[in-house]
Amino acid sequence: MSLAQVGLQALAPQPTDTIFDEWWEKVWQAAPEQQKKGLNSMVAFGAWIILTHRNSCVFEGLAPSMSRALMVSNDERRLLEMAGARDLSSLLA
């Protein structure tokens, strides 16, 4: 799931956004109220996917791969939704 898929592509990080938590705060303030909870979950989930992919590259010797990170992201999102996480899917409603 991406910001574009939920109509929030204007909130995507820009090259000038160099500090993650400052970007996140800016996005939070700009997001429509009804989407804030899902957006928060999406940003945290995306950061987790990037961190775990980076750790696999550093500690397991895997080559960086955007397609692998996206595949893992889709798989993990489905598992979270099956486990009852509603915040991510609420963005699509």
C-alpha cells in the first residue's frame, strides 16, 4: 500500500525531507482527520519494512531489492489484516 493508493500522494517524502520524524509530523498535520489513524499505521509499517529489509541486507548479506521489500510488505499487510488490524484497510474505505 502506498500513499498514492489512498489518495495522499501529495504527502510523499520529498528530497528536502531529511528528518523522518519531522516529515511524519508534517504529514500528520496535513492528513484529513478521518485518515490520520490509518496513516499513522501505514507510516510505522513502512518504516518497519524498510528497517527489516535493511537488516537482512546488512546482517544476512542479501542484496537490496525494492521488489522484495514490496513483496514482503504486501505479505505482512495481509497477515496484519487477517489478525484484525483495521487501521491500514480503513485508508482504502
